[in-house]
Amino acid sequence: MKTYCIGILWLIFLLIPSKQLMSSPGKNYYLIITREIFWDEIQPLINKIESNGTIVFALKLEEINNTYLGRDIQEKIRNCI
């Protein structure tokens, strides 16, 4: 897992090795988790990554927090992944 800080924006980039997602051999998959307030700002990055042929799954931290079970946000993110 690589974590980059862009100003106050934290993004989490994860290469997803799931066999279910590997329906297209040779494709790379990235999961980007960001806060809702940065959603519009992250779209150019998503477009750039996708332009290289990488499949991007982008999720809002707030959606993960409201959808998945866990004691804290870290556990909810693990359950999401």
C-alpha cells in the first residue's frame, strides 16, 4: 500500500489482487479512497490513471464509514477491501 499526501488530501492507492477482479488478464486495478470534499478534485487523477489502461475503483471515505461494519474507520476500510 502506498499513501501519498497532497497538501491536506490523503489518498490511499491500493493495487487490488483479487481474483474476482482479474477477469481481464494483464490489467491493473487501483482503489482510491478519499473524502467527499475532495471528490471533484480527484477526478483528473482518476482520468489520468484510467488513460493508462488501469481500472480505477474510487470510493468516498464517508460511504465506507456508513456502509461497512467495524470498530473504527481503519477496520471499516479493511472490511470494504
